[in-house]
Amino acid sequence: MQTARSLHACLLTGGGDAPGLNAAIRAFVHVASRRSIRVSASRFGFEGLLGRDQVVPVDLDDVRGILPLGGSIFGCSTRSNPFTAADAAAVGEATVRLRRRLAQLDVNAIVLAGGDGTMRIASTLSEGGIACIGIPKTIDGDLGGTDQTCGLDSAVETATRAIDALHATAEAHQRVMIVEVMGREAGWLALRAGIAGGADAVLVPEIPYDVARVAAKIREREALGRRFSIVVIGEGARPSGGRESEVEPAEPGRLPRLGGAGEKLAHSLGAAGVDHDVRVTVLGHLQRGVAPTAFDRLLATRLGVHAAELFAAGHFGRMVTARGSRIESIALSEVPRVPVTLDPAGDLVRCARAIGIELGAA
């Protein structure tokens, strides 16, 4: 039986970055240091382990001052993950390489911070005999099995502040301001920020929109003497009978890169007879790279601490979760393998409708 002194963890931040990742890393390293657990980190996701061979030791000096930083001090990668390949043989080969590499490094388990894609990989690796622990992070808020993920609160705060700022200039110039936010196929970020920022319309992927309803909302406000409107649109939103906008089509084993939803809506509003000056603001990666909010720092710290405690106890094959006010864990095999999206009949949608936000559909 291994002692805590012989344990060795390898941290890995998978997928895109999210505010709070560094707070989780810092917490894990602090707990590991107090329990004499060695910690290493794979640079740029799986690239460090399988590609560039960049696995670096981590100690307390490396995590000083990183609590308020966005991004990940170890880097992330959404483009070089061999475990998302469509070819099963390639995935099997990568798994064998990873097992061999971990043995060379004398690593007992990988601690992966990521979203639904990373947790699917962690589950697959766990089933294949590679010990893993997951830490949930995503600004999209679409990871199942947990009530909260690192990054969403910070992204909502960033989007809300942007909407606040756009209110002033929209009113000054009597414009329609369209704010495009991230979230892929989930509308959590768009709807939360839209409600918090006082948007007049919010268009989310889960509710295909009728542009005529959005145009009618703008005209309704104009009739009341409010010659400006704020429309928030998720990058994965699509018109009724249409599809989402893609900047790049999907590569084998990877998701398409979304973008252009705001511009598409702007053109559609013009065609629908809206005669306002319509401007589009795409927040893009501003939502990812900001300093984490206090909420995300606390959440990430609690998740990182619990992940380290699971590691020290040898409880592998699990993802740390936030359930209500408690930090717990579930088996990686129990984490939903599909994104968790907004319920069109759920509380958040009902709240938006109740205060008069146009969602583009009845």
C-alpha cells in the first residue's frame, strides 16, 4: 500500500481556459504540500504529456500570486487532444502512450480541470485503468453532475458589465446594440447576463428565434419613447428553421467553431424593417481571460481542496461537484456525456418572460 509520501499527481487543464482555474491549481498544490504529495503539471493540456513532453514539477513557489489571475499558468489546448479523435484506433494508441508516460513519470493519477469534453475523456481513461480525478470548469455552465462550475460567474459578470456600458451609448445614439456572448449550445451565460444587465431581448440556442418578434419588441419600445434596445444573443443561437453560425466547420472528433450570430441577427433585423442604427459587439475571449470573481475564487478553491483530499485518500475515478452549499464528488461514469442546456420551461426562462424580456418565441 502506498503512503501519502510516495504519491504523485499530475495536474492538467483541459479544453478552453476559464476564470478560477489558477485558484483551483493553487488550492490543490497547497493541500498536496501539506500532505507531502508530489505535484507535476502537463503544459497545454495533453500536449505536455503526449506531444511536446513538457511535464513540469510544481511547488508552493509556483502558485504564489496566481489566485486573482485569469487563464491557466500551465496553459490550455482545445486543438491538440488525441482523445477526441474520431478514429478509435488512434484513441487506443494515445491511451497506451499515456499509460506508458505516466509510468515513466511515476504519476499515480491525473487531475483534470475541464468541461464536458474533458470529463468524457477522464471517464474513458478511468475505464481504461488510468486513475483520474476531475475538477469542473466551464464558462458555458453546461457540465452536468454539478450545480456550479469554475468560470461561469466571472463570465456572467464580464458580460453584465459590458451590457451596462452599452446601455449608455445605445441611449445616447438611439441605437440597437446586439451583444454576442459565448456558451456554445447552452444559453446559461446569455440569459443570466441578459437578465442581470437589463437586456430587452435575449436569444439562446435552446429557443430558436423569430426575428419578427425581436423587431416587434424594438418597435414596442420605440412607441413608448425608448429609442434604443439591448439584445443579447448566444453564439449558438439560431433562427427558427435555420442553424447556428459557424466560423470554422467541425474537424473530425472536434466541435465546430461558432461565431457570427450577432451579425446574422443584425442583417435580419434590417430585412425586417428595423430602421435603427444596429451595432454588434462580440465579447469573445474577454469573457474567458478576466480575473475571477470572488465567487469563482472561493468555488475553485473549495473544489481544488476536495480534489486533493480525494487524491490523498486514493479515491480515483471521481469528479468533484458543488451540490447546493456542499462540495462532494460523483463517479466520472455518472457525469452526463451530453451538455446540460437551459430548460425552455424552466425557472430562469420563466423569470425572463415575467419581466418582459423577449426570447424570440412564444
